[in-house]
Amino acid sequence: MDLIVKNARLPDGRSGIDLLARAGRIEAIGAQLPVPAGAEVIDAAGQLLAPPFVDAHFHMDATLSHGLPRVNRSGTLLEGIALWGELKPQLTQQALVERALQYCDWAVAKGLLAIRSHVDVCDDRLLAVEALLHVKQQVEPYLDLQLVAFPQDGLLRTPSALANLKRALDLGVDVVGGIPHFERTMADGAESVRILCELATARGLRVDVHCDESDDPLSRHVETLAFHTQRLGLHGRVTGSHLTSMHSMDNDYVSKLLPLMAEAGLHAVANPLINITLQGRHDSYPKRRGMTRVPELLAAGVNVGFGHDCVMDPWYSLGSGDMLEVAAMGLHVAQMTGEDAMRACFDAVTVNSARILGLTDHGLEVGKAADFVLLQARDPVEAIRLRATRLAVVRRGQVVARTPAATAALSLPGRPAAVDWTLVR
Ligand SMILES: [Zn+2]
């Protein structure tokens, strides 16, 4: 059946726009399109129709495990890693699948239709890999789940990690992952990046490494990542995730680094909710924020996406799959409060992240997949401000989730009966 959205606003500011979806693809976009016989009609009533949210960095093997086997009392990264180590031997495939599927339900309800998730390959049983490959297949009709083979305990630091990582790729995991700053030495970290980039080249895969997730300004594996990306011609296929050490590097070095990253076509992912809570923990005052240099990366021509990273797991007991919350935190931490900068934060959880995943079918354009979300807001900035309600979520031309508009009924003398948060702009 055809589906037509009437009278929408688009993120680029166009208003009074209709969008027709036919056979799962966008057939037409324009003003006052005729309604085909029998089509399902959604009256957008001037609200914002946006491409679906994309999460460029997540850990679905750990999600919704908060409290298992105990809570993270200090809230620190190190206690989180220790907790994950305690939990791993107790994991069962069934529980993992159930939690992941539940999270995917949350994601769809929030208009989040594509997720890149790292999956730990340091367990010789590859239990999480098998579980998430099963989940990927199961959710495929309504959510793109891309998996990264992630050697959480270090590629060279853990004896079987490289063999396990290759096995995970053989089983169908999509992307090569790594964690150079966690290897035993700087030299081992650099060597791990070389191995991973060459492996990805040989297999024709993308790379996404947890890179320099540290406040140590001398953690410079991103330089090595840019070098091998350039050397091997992997432009546009390699992502540095976190890159928090860049926050603490001196400006002179960064002035050399940024053009090298841009030249290599490296993508960057910031994880604002997690890095603002986990970084700076060894500081007294002043306390560093730890997030990578988002506006500077963008200005240098580097594509930057935002990731949720964690939801209710050993590292972070909050979160709900709401990428507008991620965008809002990124906006605040990076002080991206200019009008264009705020819009760039909306792009970071939609189009920029889609580029990182290599989703060529993402976006509101004729011929692309009919995937979109109708938000109770009139533009991207208002969507971030209100963490706007997802009035309707559409996947391949079918409505997969609806949420009633947010209103509050008032009983105040001489005042209107309801609150509309969208009246001011
Ligand atoms: Zn991560």
C-alpha cells in the first residue's frame, strides 16, 4: 500500500511538503502531491519530517544489564570494565538476545533505525557474537544493525583476540574493531592499528576503533590510524571512535593532526553522554570535559557522528535510546550553541552517522528507502530542545511506531486548557 505524508516541514527548512512512499521507497517529494487511491495518509500538520536517527557507536552486548551482577558504585570506567569482566562468564545467549531485542524495540519507538554496535570478541566462546548475529537477522525488517568485532581486552594484550576477531568476521560481523590505547605499550597500540587496517583492506571491510579514549594528551593512535588509512587507500571507510585525548592535546599538535585526518577521509565519533561522565576522573579542579574537538573537526572537513555508546550497562545506568538526548548533550559539552552549530548536532545523529555506517539508502530523497520519522517539532533545533515526541516512525513505507503528541492539560483559572511547547519559535 502507498503511504503519503502531507504538509510536512523538512530539516532544510522547506515547508508545506508532501512525501509519497511506494513499494518501500520514496517515490516523490513536493508540494501538494495527489493522494493515490487507497493510500494511507499521515497529516504532518506542519511538523518536522526527518530521516531516521542513526547511532554510530553502541554496545548492544552489554545493554540493559544494569545491576548485573551488581551496580557500578563509583560510576567510573575502570569499575565498569571490572564489572563487565564479572558479568561475562555469567552471560547466556538467551538473556543477551532478549535484552538486545528489547533495546531494539526502544530504538524503533524513538525513530532510531540504524545502529553500529561493537561486540566483544575476547570471549573464546564468541557467545555475544553469535547472539548479536542472530539479533541482526531478526531485526533486519525494521532496523539496520551493523556489528563491529571489538577486542575489548586488547588485540595483542589478549592471546586469542586476533584469532577470535577473524572468526567473528568469518561468521558475518561487518566491521573491524580495535582498542589501541588499551594495548600494553604505545608501540603495541600502533602495531594493532596496522594489523587491523591491513586485515580490513584484505577483506574489503570498514574499520572502527575505540581510539585514544583517555585524557592522556600523548595518546596519539589517531595519528597512526590516519597514516594507515591514507597508506592503504581506505579513505571514507575508517572511523576513530571517542578520540577524547584530543581534548587534552596541545593546540600546536592538533593543528597538524586535523589536516592529516581530513586528508585520510577519517570519520570521527564522539559519545557525549559517556565521555562527559567518564573522562576527567583523574582531575581535581579544573576538571576537563574530555569530549573530542567536535567543532574543530567539522571545520577541518572531518565527518563527525555522535553515538549513544551505552544504555543501562556497567558503564552507564541511564539512557533510553533517544538520539536527541545524545545530540543535546553533545551540543552543550561542545558549546555548539550557534544556530548552524545546533543544526550540525542534529546532523551528527542522522546524516553524518549514516555516512559512517555507509548507509547509501538513508535520507529524504526520491529513490531512497522510505524510512523517516515525524517529530513533534518544527525544525531540528526545536527537536533537540524538546527531545521531540516521535509522532510516527516509518520503515520501508510502513508505520512501525506511533507515540501520542506530548501535551499537558492545565486547570488554571483564566489560562488556556493545554500547553503547547512549540508555540514560541
Ligand atoms: Zn564504545
